[in-house]
Amino acid sequence: MPLIKVNGINLNYEESGPSSGPPVLLVMGSGSGGRAWHLHQVPALTAAGYRVITFDNRGIPPTDECGEGFTIDDLVGDTAGLIEALGIGPCKLVGTSLGARVAQELMLARPGLIERAVLLATRGRADALRAALGRAEVELHDSGAQLPAAYEAAVQAMQNLSPRTLNDPEQVRDWLDVFELTRRSGPGHRAQLGLNSEQNRLAAYRDIAVPCLVVAFQDDLLTPPTLCREVAEAIPGASFDVVPDCGHYGYLERPEEVNKRVIEFFGTVN
């Protein structure tokens, strides 16, 4: 995966699919790298004829970690810079969780760069519980406490997966192994924790003019469908859908359902 200099940092990205295909940029959420898209979304989109670009947000090595801290605006600048450096604008875009919030702000700041967008597991504000969780995660990290990897993996599974998955012993074992092996740590992780803004952006989203599809995951504890629906209702003309039987990682739990919605919204490649 090549490194490219954008917005003052080294950003790690990867291209897949036909170079002549319409470009789709995939923006990952906090704590994960762009390779997570390659399990399911990249194969489906490239098979549909799209040129797909994934990248690691700042904070996720080998992209610069920027442990001194950064803001949503920095991530927006990184995404805009990548689109311009690769000459792919206006492009289609898929963002999940933090990546969807970046997409929302990008459509306000640089609407000419995005043709249409799919926003997965998103929100426009933090309710009382999610705001408290965000503050607690920062406080826990800054306390220096070292929690056992097995405990962190179990908590991550409960927060991000659906009851359907958690009731399957074999799937639970596999997911726990993955979470332990991909344990989140380091200065970049701390910097991303600081992005759990409690600011309400719903009123601003009324100015988004890019066609959008907002997709919620039925059993999502971190960004429940009620918060996703608020975003769809705020963006003029946005569509809204809910994928059943999946949690915050719905794009990994129910990839066929998610991919079908994305490709139908983007259209087929001639």
C-alpha cells in the first residue's frame, strides 16, 4: 500500500478494481484500518465494476499517528486531500461510524468532491449515554490502567455485535480471537478517542445537498437506529434503511445485506 502526502501527513491508501471504473472511496471508523473493508465491501464493489480506494485514517499506522491530537476537521482535510491527489472527485463515498461523520462534514465543507454517499452507523449528536461512554473511555485511557486483553475483547464484542452473533459459540470464539489480536492501543488510538464530540450537528446537516443513503444496524448499541434516523431526517432528500440482526459492525456481520444496499444506491456500472 503506497503512502501519499496529503494535508501535512503521510497517508496510507490502497486501490482495487478496474482503473477505468467509477471511483468509490471507503472511510473507516475509529480504531480500525482501511483493510477491514477488504473482507467484504471491496470484493463486492470491484465485482460490480467500481474502482475502490481504501485508506488508514490519521491515528492508524502506517498513516501518521498524530499522537499530539487532531480533530474531525483534520480527518475531513485528509479525505479531501486524498480525493484531490488521486484526481477522483467527484466520487461516490461510503463511511461507517466515525467515517460517516467525516463524510457528513466533508459534504458540507467540500460538496463538489462527493457525488453521492452511503452513511453507515452514523449520528449527528451524542445522546446522554453515548456522551458518558465517550468521556469514560478517555478517562480510562488517561488513567493508565491496563485491562486484560481478554476482558477488552469481551467488552468490544458485546458493544459491537448482535445477539444473533453472540448466541453462536463458534462465532463468539472467532470474534474474541480477532479482537484480542487487533487490540487498540498507542497514541493514535488516544487521539481518536478525543473525537467523540457531544456537539449537535443535525441543524447543520440541513445544508447537505449531496444525495445520501443512511443505513442503520438494528442491534447497534453505539449508534442505534434512532440516532441514524435523525441524520436521515436532517439531510434533505436522504433515504433511510435498517439492516436487521446486526450490531455496530453490521458491514462485517451482514455484508451481503449492506453491499446490496450500497450497490443499488450507487447503481450498476455500464
